[in-house]
Amino acid sequence: MKLNYNKAEFTAAYGKFSQIPPPERIEIAFAGHSNVGKSTLINKLFNRKNLARVSSVPGKTATINFFGLENIYFVDLPGYGYAKVSKSEKERWAGLIEGYLSADRDLRLVFMLVDMRHKPTADDVKMIEYLIDTETPFVIVLTKADKLNKTERAKRMEAFRSEIPCFDDIHVIPFSSQTFEGVEELRAIVEDIAEDNDVCGDE
């Protein structure tokens, strides 16, 4: 089932979990460390330059941002793990992320972004363990894949097997905003979810 990605629209941003209205549509979320490339990935997925604002300052996304397409909400969670913010701000971000993930929402999938060039952070591993423990469906997206040559990629993929829990059992997609690697695979997953819920003809 093909979705018209160009019709995706920014819907709302929420700075506190209590502000988020009850779920109206199925939801697909994006999670990852600050500056891992969530906004860039969202823009590539929807073939738009500035749907999600890309900042050169890590930790800039301090809200949960909702984007609507057909009968799906795409939910951009705040990037975690950025050191140069106050403790209270970190706690607010953590409350947003935890509040959202633990709420009774119609969350069908989390795209969990990890920088392919580096060992996952402790926060990355915690998030992956949380998704496994709560049986939340997720896919790992390895960003910035174009920054590695073939040998470096092979080394990182091998290292991930010991660095990421249950790595061999997880659907993993290398992604590059420069070469568009992974974009069609991500869209295919989204479209499978849309088709399962027969959402395209509902509006």
C-alpha cells in the first residue's frame, strides 16, 4: 500500500507528557541519542527538506513532535544523552520519553536510531533493553552508514553483535541521508503497518 509521503504534515509539539492528547491514530516513533540524525531521517523518509527541523546543536529537540500522514502519527521523541543541559532539563526529557513509551497508546513500532560509526552508548543499550523487556516492536536504524567504508562497516556490524543485546534477532537497517540507503526499506515497513490497519482509505 503506497503512502503519499509528500502529504506528511507537522501536527504538534509537546513539552510535557501531560499535554499529549489521547491517541487518535496508530503511531510509529523515532528514538535515539542526541544528534544521531532523527530529524534528517524523518525528512528523507517524507522526501521533504524541512519537515523536521535539523539543528547543528545536539539536544535541540526538547519536545515530542507529532507528524501526521493519512491515519498514522509519526512521533519524534527527544534525543537523549546530551551532556550540556541542566539536570532538571534531562529529567524533563526522560519523563517525556518514558511517559510516552509506557503510556497506553497505539504504538505499532519504534525506529531505534544508532550511529553506525560508534559503539552504542549506555543510554542506547538501556533503551534497547527497555524495548525488549516491554515487548515493544522495534527496528534498529544504523545512521550515517555512508561515513564508513566496506571494511569499517563489516567491523562495526561484527562488534554490534556483542554490544547490542539480542542483535542477531533484531531487524537492522543501515541508513544514509546522503545515498538514500535504507529509505525504501523503511518506507516498506511503514506501508506494511498501514496496510495491516487498512488506514489509507479511512479519511
